[in-house]
Amino acid sequence: MAKRKVNLQKKFAVTAAKIAAENHCTDIVVLDLVGLSPATDYFVIATGTSDRQMRTVADEISQAGRETGFNRFGKAGYDQGRWILLDFIDVIVHIFDKDNREYYDLEMLWGDAKKVKF
């Protein structure tokens, strides 16, 4: 059962990454944090081009979550549109503007994580 759950989480993380790509986000990365993070299993990280585009991506990912049984637990940064965080508990989506993406550099922070191809 646990393996099936992880597969569903991974599938949703990949879906979120594809939505970001379809909406012209750049530098999209899916990090597998299973066994590395006590808080979540996957990070999806993307860079947006504008606050409006970032909110659109966040809305579409949230809708995809609802449709696949991944209800969003929390949302932060939506109004400011510089770093939008969507918390689906097992999958966390980060949509950054370019400056905040470089500043926080989550890929370096989680450098031990495997990247998931999508």
C-alpha cells in the first residue's frame, strides 16, 4: 500500500510539473525527498515569468489536485506573486519569480535529492 501511495504522489508531482511547463514556466525540477524530508515526499520547483502567470499555474495545479484526490492543505504568497507555495502535504509546489528562485536555491539545499524526469 505504501508503494502505491508514493507512486500516486510521484504521479501528481509530475502532473504539477507538466502544468508548469505547459504554462511557460522555466527551470522546472521535481525532487524526490522520500526518506530525506520528514515533512514531504516531493518538491516541484518552477520559475514563473510574471505574478499573473504564477497565479494561473498555481490555480491550475490546485484544480488538478482536486481532480486527482490531492486536496491543497495550504497556500502562501499567492497575492504577492514572488514565491507561491502550494502544500498538498506529500507534494509541495514552489513557484518562484527569478530573483527569489536564485536567492532561496532549494535545489542546493536539497542537493541529496534525486531529480524525477517528467
